[in-house]
Amino acid sequence: MTTLVVEDLLRALTPQVLTTLVRRYGQFEDCEDAVQEAVIAATVQWPTEGVPDNPRGWLVTVASRRLIDRIRSEHARRERESALATEVAPAGPPDTDDTLVLLFLCCHPTLTPASQTALTLRAVGGLTTAEIARAFLVPEATMGARISRAKQRIRAAGSSFALPRGAELRERLRVVLHVLYLIFNEGYTASSGDLLHRPDLAHEAIRLTRMAHARLPEDGEVTGLLALMLLTHARREARTTAAGDLVPLDEQDRTAWDRALIDEGTALAKAALAGPTLGPYALQAAIAATHADAATARETGWAQVHALYLILERVAPNPMVTLNRAIALAETEGPAAGLSLLATLDGDDRMAGHHRLLSVRAHLLERTGDTAGAYAHYRRAAKATASLAEQRYLELRAGRVRPPGVPRAGAS
């Protein structure tokens, strides 16, 4: 078996093995280290000696031995060894997958969103620390320290390896969905770097959300988030040119959209809307489904999109929701109406200098014929984003409306 195939198998098995050890021993940080040692051993042995008949069982056995050896050598206390030998929780059937429990553990409320995201990708997603560091453009040592601190905080909190119940389950689920949403967004539109998107992160977010939906199929927000991801990800191939430059929604080749993902996402969006309550993910999925239903940008049901954003604004007030509603309002009532709504965001500290606000205002100013104002805002937006793909797009738009006598960007 090739090294690449072994690596893919280990990536799939690592979260399952970790959940088994944490369920048995309840020591997240030590279990994670032991699993990684077992994975390293498998990486060395399996390509040459062959994959064992029960690779998961092999990893569990090796990791358990490493964990017990670690406890014995580091603590050397008879009581601790006795507790490990006699108080091990039931292991459950071999095919039990408690990955969802692990996901909830990684999204512990004592952690910051950044730590929740990093730990989820490390422990549940199976990404290496180096891969996570590259995804968020920070040094590997920085990301390693962040993950280590997260594991220590979970350990200090004394969290049990079990799904929370009742009100705690609902609150923790809200955090879990937010973390998955953040991972997907970073994969769909990278916040920095040369690439517009990181498909590996988007795929991982979809995989984990599918897993959550399989365990909680009646939850409207889980269903809505999965629908939103699928409907959004369906447009990925049409979002960039062959050179990697951004293509806005209204200019995309809709025949390049993934119809299978759109059909699945639309069905899920309808199921989410049919629930007893409307949450923000279900509403966003409905908006994405409305866009997906239009054969051309001109045929988009903008009145419906605007109405959905109005509801979303009441359910989950957020300046980005208002900004998106301004875009829909401009399509139904004209760019002046959209600009008027954008003006309500100028006093919001969260939006101060944000490239999205600047770029949308530039677009609407361009539609009113104010090319000088549009040029200035496109240029400011390009300077405000760390995404090189977005910078190139915004500079291109600025160049299209550059007033006579104004030198090109970068010209001396």
C-alpha cells in the first residue's frame, strides 16, 4: 500500500481512535499525544509491513500502551495506575464512532473561538499542526502553543467525555455550529493569502456538519447549516478564473455550478424552513437556495432575498446581515436605497474600515454614476483586505472606473 493511501486512512481513523481513548481514560491532552505517537508508528510500519486486518484496533492498542507507559513514567503513582486498570469506562462496540462527542469537547465554552477552531481541526479533522498553521497563516509554533493551551484548559475544566444534555446541549451545539461555520467560511473565502479559497477546509467543515446532521437530523439549524454549506460550495468552481482571479456572483457561469450539491442543499433548506422555528442558518440557506434557483443573475428573486434578510436581521442582528440586505435592497429599489441603508453602518465600530463595506459602497456608487467615489472606495477596499485574490479583483474594478488624469495604481 502506498504512503499516500496510508496517510488518507490514518487521517480518517485518527479522530475515531482519539474518541475511543478519551472515552476510556478521560484525559484529552495525554490521549491526543498517545494517538499521535501511534499514528507515527503506523506511518513508518504500514507502508512496508502492510496494513493490519483491523487498523483501528491496532492504533487503539498501540496508543493505549503509549498512554499507560506515559502515565507510569510521568506520575509513578500506584493509585493512578490502579485507577487506570480498574476504572476504565466501557469501550463500546468496535464500530462505535463518538466523533460528535469529541467535536463538542473541542468546542468547550472555556475556549476562545480561535482555539475551538484550531482544536477541532486538529483532533476531529485530523489535520496536522503545520497544516492548520498554514491555513491561518501563523507560525507552526504559534499554532502548536494555541492547541496545547486549549487542551490544557479542557483538562483543567474537568469535562467529561459525553454529550451534554438539555439546555447545555443546545448552548454547546450553538458553539459547535459556529465553529463549523467559521471553518467553512475560511475554506470558501480565505481571509488572507494568495488563494481565494481553501477547499480542504471547506470539505472538512462539510464532512463534520454531515456527521452532526446524521446524529441530529431533526435539528433545523444543523440541517440549515449543512444546506448553506452545500449550496455555497456548489459555486466554487465558477468563482475563479483559470488564473485564480475572483468572479463575482452575477458574472459566474452557472452551468459550472454543481447541480448535485444544489439539489441536495435545496432539499435540506426546505426541510430546515419547515421546522417549528427559524434560525439564522436556516434563513441563510433559504437565501442561498433562492440564488441557486435562478438560471441567470437577472432572474434572481431579489424581493424574496430581501424579505429573508429582513427576517434574518430580526432573528440574528449583525452588521454583515444589514450589508447584504443593502445589496438586495439596491436590486429591488435602486442603488440609492442601498447606499442609504449602508450609511446606517458607518457608526458601527465592527465595520470601520472593513473591506466588504467599502467594496459594496464602491459598487453601488458605480451604479449611480459616481465613478470618482467608486474609484476611491475600491482602492480603499483593496488596501483593507489581506486576500491577494480579492485585492486583484478590487484593483481591477478600480481601474475600470479610474477618473481621467488619475495615474494607475503603482504608477510613479
